[in-house]
Amino acid sequence: MKSPVHRCRDVDHGRGQTGTVAVSECLQAEQRIPVSKDVITSSSTSGLWFIRDTCGIVCGVITWLLVFYAEFVVVFVMLLPSKNLIYSVVNGTVFNSLAFLALASHLRAMCTDPGAVPKGNATKEYIESLQLKPGQVVYKCPKCCSIKPDRAHHCSVCRRCIRKMDHHCPWVNNCVGENNQKYFVLFTMYIALVSLHALVMVVFHFLYCFEDDWTKCSSFSPPATVILLILLCFEGLLFLIFTSVMFGTQVHSICTDETGIEQLKKEERRWDKKTKWMNMRAVFGHHFSFLWFSPFSTPDHGKAETYQYVV
């Protein structure tokens, strides 16, 4: 049985080709060929990864500006005017730590190669130069002329095939794939936590101002204070709901080992089924530790795992 994606492919049951061919000539679209596993699992990207998409860049800048706005309101409207030093120090430390981790996770999710397949490597000469063994099959992407491994999908924004692509997120200006899913999950988690913390502080500040004189509970005028707090409350509530839903769907996707695209297309499972714990370890790292929650830790994203191709 083939998945819905595979059913529409024009498959040629050929073995190896021995004729000479120009380097620029690509294999016919979706031609069936034997190939080494190392060729399709290796990434062609080195250095910094950044997608030059106007919409994604704007969304990324807006994300940072919203976090900075929340930082401004929390620090200058609520914490600094507070008479309770311990309250200000504790909440300021927690809020700034969560905001820092959220922005660091966002930066890693945006600037990490999500698992791009080497571009333009599906040439006959390149395939013939490899000492291939029959019995393994892959497909060629007609859009980026790449050897397309199983569970990879082409992203029209990144213009690349991405391994285990879940979706393209404009808020991080990148695809969520095999290599950066951890950072995207951490980004949604920390944004949800910082939003919740901001909402709690807004509620306490409103109660404090109602009991005390409004002119003493903030360094801004009462109307400006109310407007700033209402905007922060709206922002926090909106982002709390959105990121909580995204965090839940991502964790569910990891535990079931089924990407968002695979769920949407209802593709037939062609890979080995693993336990939820093994799936979590494949994304966050081999051993559970505080490094799971650090955007500065780069785990092994299942690179040792080999893709299985069914003839």
C-alpha cells in the first residue's frame, strides 16, 4: 500500500543507469532509484540558516516588539513603582528569565536548519558516482531537484524539501522540522508561561491600584496606566491561548510521531512505531535533564536513526 502522496507519483521500476549524462541534468520527476541512506539524510546547509521571506520577517519582528512591550509595562508600570521590594525582585527575575528564554528559543527556531534536504543532488551523474546497492528506493522532488527521503515534504516558502516537516510558521520565519522542533516547542512553552505570569501580575496590580491611590501605584497618569495594562492583558490572553494550543499540538505530534502535514494528509504510517518516551527523546535529547528546557542545548535529533524505504 502506498500513502496518498506516493499514489500520485509516476514510478519507474528501473535499476541503475549506466549511460553518461551532464551534471546539470536531473532525474525525471519522481523516478524510482536505489540510493545510499547517507546521501538523503545528510544536510547541505552549513552556517547560519535564515529565510528571506517578507511576511516571516515582519511576523518575527512583531513577536520581538510584543515581548519588549510586555517587558516595558511589567518593569516600568508595575514593578518599579511597587513599594514591596521582594515582590518586585522576585517577579522581575522570573518574568525576565522567561522572556529571555522565549526570545532565545525563537531565535534558535528561526536560525536553525529545520532539516533541509541537499538541493539539486538528484543528477544522474551524481547518482552513478555513488556505489549504490539495489533494493532501496527514494523519490526526486521536481521543484528543488533533490533526492527526497521518506517523510520529507517540500516547503514553497523555504523552497526546500524539509525532513519531518510539521508546518511552516511565519512567526518564527521558518519551517518546523526535524532539527528545530525542540526550539519551537520551547518557544511556545515559554511564551505561554510569560503570558500567564504577566496576566497574574496585571490582576494583582489592578487590585492594588483599586485599593490604593491610582496616582501612587504607577509613575504614569491613571488613564495611561489603565490603557497600558488593558493592552498587556489583551496581548497576554491572546498569546496564552494561541501558544498553549500550539504547545499541546506539538507535544501530541511528537508523542504520536506524526507530523502536522502527515495528519492533514492522513498518510499511511510507513515508519517504525516507537513509544512516546522514545519519540520525546528523539526531539529533546537522549537523556532527560534540564537541558531539555534549554534553547542553548543542541540535542541529537535522531541523526543516528536511518530512514527505511520500502520497495
